[in-house]
Amino acid sequence: MRKTYKLVLLFVIVSMVGLTPELKAQRPMHEIHSMLIFNFIKYIDWPEATKSGDFIIAVYGDDDVFQQLNTFYSNRPIKGQNAKIINAGSISEINSAHVVYVAEKKSNDFESLQTKFNGKPTLIITDRSGLGKKGSCINFKEVGGKLKFEINQASFDSNKLKISSQLVSMGIMI
């Protein structure tokens, strides 16, 4: 049963990532990003020390992604923890988080965010070309008119996060 559930989730992620421009026009990008963020989490393991208290997802720079995540996921447990979605107006408002999503319009602050969370068990997800190579764990990228995502294994390792081989097989390794 559990294996079937994982295969269904994997199918959903693959189908979302390969969206054509026509399908993307039918579904706003903030909805796609929100669904992918939530599904990425299912394929990542955090260290044991982070598995108590709230599971915190911080959204920096995109009110629509925050609203989407908050509406659909704030009342659902994530990894056995209560979900807490934060809409951060600045990097200083993010003290600790399991996940930080940095919208494209705030990507100029990436280096400050990376310095703050370097070596901490935080999944950093970005949406700007080049940030995957600069140290984002996962970076959204458009390739040939399709939404894809880059995976930086070195960032996962330095942040003490383990990524499933299933998710690795769907991403672009950098």
C-alpha cells in the first residue's frame, strides 16, 4: 500500500514537472510551485533532531505561494509534525525552518539566506536561473518551455538532508 502511494506521488510530480505551456496557462505558477514544494518534502529526510515541534515552511517573496501552502497544508501533518507556514517579509524573520522557498523577486537575497542557513538542516528551494549552482538545494528552471528542477547534491549533503533516489531521477543534477 505504501509503495503504491509513493508511486502515485512520483507520477504526480513527474506529470507536474513536464507541464506544457498550454497546461501551465490553465494553472497559475504559484499553485504549481506550492504542489511541488509539498511533494518534494515527501522525498527528503531530515535529521532526527528536527523531528519534533512544528514542521516549518518559510515562504520569502511570494504571497500567492504562501497563501496556497497555508490554505491547503497548514492543517495537515507533515512528516508527523504539525505544519506551520510562515510568510517572511525579510530574511531576519526566518530564524529556523525545515524548508525555505525563495521567490524569483527576492533571489538577490539568496547569498544572505544561504549564509544564515549554511550547514543547517534546511531545504532551500529557489526560482531563478543559476541559483542551483550557487548552492540552492532545489531550483526551479524552465527548459524548452517546460518546468524542470535542478538538484544540488552537495547542498543536500552540507545541510545534512537525504534525498530519495526517486526524486533525484526526476531532477537535473548539478
